[in-house]
Amino acid sequence: MTKKFVMLNTAVPGPKSDRLLERRQRVVPKGISNNCTAFVKRAQGALVEDVDDNIYIDFAGAIGTLNVGHSHPQVVQALKEQAEAFVHTGFNVMMYESYIELAEKLTKLAPGAFPKQAAFFNSGAEAVENAVKIARKYTKRQGIVSFTRGFHGRTLMTMTMTSKVKPYKYGFGPFAPEVYKAPYPYVYRRPEEMSEIQYSKFMIEQFEQFLISEVAPETIAAVVMEPVQGEGGFIIPDQSFVQRVYEICKQYGILFVADEIQTGFSRTGKYFAIEHFGVEPDLITISKSMGAGVPISGVIGRTEIMNAADVGELGGTYAGSPLGCRAALAVLEIIEKEQLNTRAEQLGERVREKMQQIAGRFDQVGDVRGLGAMCAMEIVKDTNSKTPDKETTSRIIKEANKRGLLLLSAGIFGNVIRVLMPLTITDEQLEEGLIILEESIEAVMAPQYMEIER
């Protein structure tokens, strides 16, 4: 294939990246992982250039952080203007209008006609931590329910709520108390004798039984759910399951919290993925693409719930920084102006179409799934056994990186290839990236089909 956007002048990593890797190994702990072994020099839109002048197409988007693309001119301009005015005062010390404006916009966009408020923080994990604090304060209960395969962060509370033991939890205990994990649907891995409708009913029954066998609903402050599980493997629940969990929450006075950190800001074709499921969360946690790469997160919720915390009980030194607020405001303008919700639907359709074509060629592609532009394919030993194949998945990811495509895996078995390209990617860049994805799969699964282009 003649590549129009990808340009590889050296092997990956190149000599300059190799030298930086040596320095990294001396001063950065191995616990901080790196998907690609190259070092970035600049990035724009969906293209990334490394220090060796190699250019890649980005299907990773900083793990879903760059829905509006790298260094969008409008975001860059907003940051320049803010930095020239002032960099930081600390909202707890002296307030700034951008914080208020962002809260006004997000509370209007969030589902539900009821009055809402928003509080801003630094990271996704911090948003979840604060949602837990707010829920406990409001309900005067301690129990928190998350779901199997869920991911909510790496802090003590969010690590406890997260499912995958390695690498997120192993050896880091003891964990926070009063956290319980409920079953979550995984249609691809349902019992063979069950139809999807039967399986959905079964999973609802499992959740209802969970509230008998594991924890009393009267002691639960909040149920925290990713509308689409991200790190868990892009698992999409049935609408009836989400709605029944929501109904049970309402029945027992439990707060329903939608963790939209990876799914929010147009990734699934809506501002918030929970909009696909017809429920109105009490609290929503947000981050990642909210700031287009600038650290900022938030909790949006019903006014009476958000106001449960007293003066001084929420906040932080850099929480809702001026730079983060200005970046987030620019992101909202870009989403509207460039119609990124519609674009996400279009991208998702094309990506899943290509993945289905690949699945038709290779028995090791077990499932293709997605919602909007949040798309994934699950790699297995074969489609009959559905045995997860982490090794092959890892080889595909590495092959894609070598060919100039930034790509990520996911799933508790590490066998899911996920696609999180910027929603601002051009059609031509998307097609080139999809071709490289297919070539990488061919090179790993059927190397006789082709030789690696150098």
C-alpha cells in the first residue's frame, strides 16, 4: 500500500527514541507502562510525529482523551489567551468566570430536566472519588457497588472499585471497605443455550439476587456504572439491564452514577453515552476528552445531591484549573461547530464495517462491537472455543505500531483491540489507518499473505 499520511524513516523505535529509552529506564520506574516505544515530537489532528521524524496515524487518542484531536487550533488559542491572562489562582482562593461558564454549559447538556450543579477536579479517578464522597454524604450510607470488569481509576477507592487484578490491584491491598462488585452483562460470552433476550433477563435476575446475597440495598449509597465498559473491553449492556438497575436504585434510594470518563464528549455519538439507555443519572463523572489533553475532570449531578457536602469539603489545589476550564469550553464549541456527535456515528459505522470484513477472513476475530466511534474487536484462539488470545492481540498491537498506527488493547483478558481515534480524523486518514490495522492482523495471523513494508 502506498501510504499518504504514515511516513516511517526509521525502524520503530528510531535511534533518537532508543537513546531516550535508555534515559527513561534509568530514572522512570518500570511500573509506568508504555504502549509505543517511540517519543513524540509534535502532533496535530489524528497524526503524531516522533523524534525520529516518523509519522503515525493515531487510533489510540491518548486512551480516549483526544476526541477533538491533537492540538486543535481552537484549544491551543484558548490556552494561549488564558496563560497570558493568568495561569492559576486556585478556585478556592479567587474564582474565575470560566469555571462558572463551564458548569452552566455542562449542567444544561447533561440528561435530566431537573436542576443540576457541577464541580471540577483534576483526573477521572478524582472525579469518581468525589462522586463517592458526595453520594455517601447525601445518603448517609457507606456501601458502593461497581461492576465486574469495570475500571474507575488507580487511587485506593477507585482501584478497589476496579475489577482487573493485574496490573491494577495486585500487591496494592488492603483495599477500601464497603465496596461490592455486581455482575455485568457480556453478551459475547453468554451461555450458548441462551438467546440475547434470555441472557438479559438472566443478568437482571443476577443483579437482583446480588442485592440479597452480597449486600442489602438499604446500605448502598451509590451504584457506579460505565455505560460502556472501557478498559473492561468495550462491553455494551442491554438497555433493559441498565434501566432495571436504575429502577432498583430509585426503589431503594440508591444514587445511580454514570462513569462517563472514557465514553463522554461525543465518543458514542452523544455528549454522554448514558443517553443511549434512556435513564437520567443522579451523578455523572467526566474527564479525558473533556479537556483535549489538559487535566480536568468533574462531577455533574442533581442540585440537592451536590449541595450535600458542606463548605470546604470538596475541591483541591488545582481542581478545575483555569487552563482546564478554558480547554473544556473550547471542546464544547468544537463538538457543536464540527458536529462531532454525528461524525462519531459515521466513523463507528465505517470502523465496524471494516472490522466485520476482517472477521470474515480470520477465525481468530471472535466478536466485533461498538457504540458510536467506541469500537472493538475481540481476538480468540478460535470462534468455537472463544478462548481469549492475549498473545496474538499483543503481537497485533506491536505490529501496528511498527507500521505507523498507534493502537491499544483492552479487556480483562487483554485480548480486545479497541479503536479511539480522534473524531476529527479525515476520511482518508481513517481509511489508511484501517488498512494498516488489517495488514497488521494479516502479518500476525497469516504472515504468508504479505511482507512487512519497510
